[in-house]
Amino acid sequence: MLSRMVDKVYTLAIHCRGKCKRLKNVDQDKYSYIDFLSDIREIHNVCDDGMLKISCSVDDSEVLMNITGDKDVLNMFSRNKNRTEFEVFVELCGVDKGVNEGEYYENKAEIEEEGEDSENEGSKEGSLNREASVLADGKEKIKIEKGMIFVNINAFRKTLKEFVIQEGFKIMRMRNEKTRVTGHCSVKDCPWRIHASPLADGVTFQIKTYVPNHTCVRSDATKEASVEWIAGKIENVLRENPGMKPRGIKNELKKYGVNPQYMQIYRARKKAMGSIEGCHAESFGRLPYYAKIVLANNERSVVTLQCDVDESESIPHAPVFKRFFLGPFGGVLLAAIGLDGNNGLFPVAFAIAESECKESWGFFFENLSIMLSGFSCDKPWTFMSDRQKVKSSISYGLKWLVETINEIVPNAVNRRCARHIYANFRGQFAGAALKRYFWQAARSYNVAGFNFALHKIKELKPAAYDWLLKIPAEMWSRHAFDERLKNDHVTNNISESFNHWVGILEASLCLH
């Protein structure tokens, strides 16, 4: 069964002589330009001898569209199809004798009068109080005409800048004040000129004088391309491709005919990314509120940590991890990662510190101990880290980590990543056979298999056998792991996976 489609009706907020009156229930299919003029004259008491200049807002542009006939009326509704209410501005160009306020036009719509400061003046669908977007007619090519109206001076300035860059000439602004803007072509004897000033309301701007002709040759308008302008043009591009480099941005700006300097592009990119992601400094300022939310919603959490650990389900095995930040303030992310019942990554705890040092690791483990109600001796606490060498000594980061664990959790097992052990082993004892027996020893579940693999290594390379014996078996071979620990990982791939997961955020805000 077919139902009758309800025709869409609009509300027009008509501004004239400092007042706003609303024309309700306007049916676009039954409305003509003559009806429009009649309604405006009737609700604002404008006599028939007065000439009207009418313009309206559109939902895809913040520069007003002129209404001069039936075609424009149809276009007005079409351009505002996503809204139910929009603004109409009327300027009186002739003599206004007024009409008898007791006379009423035959009802085509309900009329509602409101002051300019009414709370309902701006519609929810769109408001003219926003800053101007760029296009005068909703298309890519900007047009400027005498009599064109703009919602405010910022809208006019922005559109003028876009127009100058589009047309490729340099403008000299003789006046650029709140009450007037006057400019001319910078080339001597070129007649191009523009002047705009506010209407009676003191806010709406109108082009009063405009000489569109140029006698000069098109030139470079790069001077008009400010950091703010460039940032506005590349913001959407950076949303799609946040890793775009300055060279790519420069190529993107060529379609506008501008060739800005590298530092200009750098500052514009920084400004655009700040608009997309937010401010790094402000994100640190929000950390106290974040901590308050964590404490209120995550039971047993510590202020600087986000934790969700159940004693009955927790696994006392945590690969420890670090990740350096690339933001303006630097810093390092310290984290302890575990596995849940499905062998999925489970961030047990994390902290943001100024650098990787003994004090930072101490802060991290002290708070981790508070969260876990202490590292009790009856649990097989096990931490896994890399074993990398820098020159002939162990890396400072690992040294600080090991010292901290030994001080705070003296009964813990500090497991080593077999993959990193093999990387050091291979540096001195290369060969496919040695590699095979090394991994056989690391993954063996019993002493016999472990001893067999080491015996084979001894036969091939006694020095390699002696090298491996210096590392306690409980640090890298499965057969020697504590049987109470339900985790048989011999590599630190858990941390590597987490590192890959958060790596794309290394330049993001601390509260992303």
C-alpha cells in the first residue's frame, strides 16, 4: 500500500532593518519569487516602491547567495535541502514609505517575529555565525561581485584571500580595519580595486565598490598563502595521510598556484596536526583528570597506572617493555605485558616517564608492587627482557632494569629472550648446525633433550658450549622453567607484538 509523501516545508529567518522575523511552513514546490517578495514586504512593512536586495545562506558555503528570480528561489531551497531553517538577508535600496501595520497578506505561511538576540535565531542545521569557508557560489571557482554580502568581516577577508590566490595577483590593502577593507592590485596603473564595509547592523559586510578588470599579467600570489591558509588547505589531506612529508605537501599546494618556503610548510603542518590531534602540552595537563577517572572506574588502580588485574586469573609472568615517544616533549613508555587465558596480549601496567633510567624503572616497579599488593614470595614472579650488548658491556637500559628487579623483587626470575641470546651467540659462533641445536636446547621440555643439544654443540664448537654454560638454564630453556608458571615462551615476542601495536602512536598525544 502506498502512503502519501509529506511535502518538506522550511522556516525562513528573514533579517531586515535590524529585526528578524520568521516565515514558517514555506512549501518549496508552491513558492515563487513574487510570493517571496510579497511575504518580505508584508512581514517587515516594506512598501512596494522600495527596491530590495535579497540574499540567503546556503549549507555548503558561508558566503551569501543573491536571490533575483524564480530560478534563484528554487536554487535557494535546493542548496539548503539538508536544513529546515536558514537565514535570509534583505537590504532596502529604495524609498520605504511603510504600510499600514493592520494590513495582512493572505496566509501562505505562519509568521513569527523575534529580536535579533533571540536564542532561536541560529538554526541547529547551520548558522551564519561560523567563519567563512571559502567559496562564494559553492563551486570550486570563486566569484566576487559588487553588492555581495558576507556574514562578517572574517568571511570577507577569507574569501578575498582565496580569490587573490585563485586569480594569481598581488593585492595591496590600503585599509584593513574592522569598519572597512580597501584594496587594489599592487601593479601600478592596474585598475582592479575593491572596497567593502559593514551594513547598518555593523556586522554583515558588503562589497560597495568593485572594479574587476586587470591590465597586468598574472603573477605569483604566494605572499597571500599564510601559515593559517596553508594549514586549512592541508588539514583534510593530513587526516587521510598523517605521515605526509613537507615535499608532498608542497606538491599538493601547487594546484593552488603557490610555492611556500619549507619553514612555512613545516609550521602549517604542525598547526594542522595540532588541529587534528590536539595539543601535546594540553594533553599532559589533562592527566590529573584521566587519573581521577581511572581511580573512579578501575578498582585497585594506581594513579599513574591503568590496571585491571584479578588475583584469581592473573598470570605472574610479565615481559617488560619500553617505547620512546617522538612528540615535542619526548619521553618513554614503560610497560609490563602479560597474556590472558586465550594467549592474547594483556597490558598489566604502563607508565610515561621522562627517560629510561633506574629512577624511572624504580618508579614503575614500586607502583606495580602497590597495585599487586606486593610481590609475595609464594608466587613465581618472572620478568622477561632483552639481552642486548652495546660494545663489550650490557646496555644501560637493561642494567637499570635488572638492578631494579633485583632490589624490588629479589625472588623473581629474570628470564632472557632466547632470540636475543642467539643474536649474540651467532655473532661469535655462526653456522646452521649450531643454530639448530641452540633452538633445540632452548625449546626442550626435559633435561635429556637439553643435554643432548648442548652435547652436539660441544662436539661442533667447544667454545660455543662454554659460552652457553655461562647463562643459567632457567633464564632461557623451557626444561628449567618453574613448573608453577603457566607460560613457556622462550622469546620476548609478546613485547615485540605490543611494540608494533603501539608504534604507530609514538608521535601522538599522551592521552590519545
